[in-house]
Amino acid sequence: MTQNFTIHYWREGNNEVDFVLEKNNKLIAIEVKSSRAAETKGMMAFEKKYQPSKILLVGDDGLPWQDFLLTDPGSMF
């Protein structure tokens, strides 16, 4: 099955988002953190600028990475 979405990395200055999924003019921002209490300034900057449909934090303070790896990306839209 074709999911028909694109995946990007976003960086502007010191702000970055690990994965940006785009489909039908909808954006989903995904940040992966390997430790607790990690800063998410990039996610906040991205959200302010682009108003994504969804923001996901993967890691200790968000969705466990094991669950994320089992997620069908198309189902996020």
C-alpha cells in the first residue's frame, strides 16, 4: 500500500525537528529524545511557525520508542 507522504528534517538556526511528515497539506512533527528533561525548543519553534496537525515526542517523556517503531506512519494522519 502506498502511503503517499513525504518525510523531512527541519532546521532553522539552532532549532530543529528530527522528522516532519507531510501529506495533503498536513504536517506531523516528530522529535526523538534519548534522555529525560531534554529541551524541545525546536518543536516549539516549528509549532509556532507551521501549526502542525500533530506533534509527537518519542522517548522517556513521551511515546516509548518501542511503540513508535510499531506505528504505521500513515495512521498518524
